[in-house]
Amino acid sequence: MSDVIETIVAELSSKDTSGFSGTAKFVITGEGSVMMDAEGVRAGDDEADVTLSADLDVFRAIFEGDMNPTMAFMSGKLKIDGSMGKAMALASVLS
């Protein structure tokens, strides 16, 4: 597992994700992917209810609260595949 993926796993693990039910996949361009579900956060590339794809800078800005996930999506910096309902629930957990 790359250092970048390990860092993302640690960052997501430190957040209170109890408000999100389902499975989410974060695809970091050029690095790999991270899964988040009821079991926790881990590196992986499994099927998910919602998949978010962006480069590392975008995810880092979202996780640090410097970028609103909805605005990142609307400006084309963040791509979403799957359940938009789950994506909206996830956005509220990450912000």
C-alpha cells in the first residue's frame, strides 16, 4: 500500500463516519482506492454504493475542510458514480 493511500485511510479513520451507512469508494487518481463501510476504512477496490474519484489535492482539500464536496462536484473536480443519495450523506460526514 502506498504512503498516500495509508494517509487517506488514517485521515478517514479519524473522522466520525457514524452518520453514513453504506459503502463508499474513494478513487485517488494515480494512487489507488480506499473503501469505507460499516467495518471501517481500508485500502481496497471493491464494489460500492457510491464511488468518488478525484486527484489527491481535491480529496485532501475536502478532508481538511478547505473545499466543499458539493462545489468540487459541481466544478468538475470530483466525479461521482452510483447513489447520489449516498454521496450527499457522505458529503455531510466529510465536511
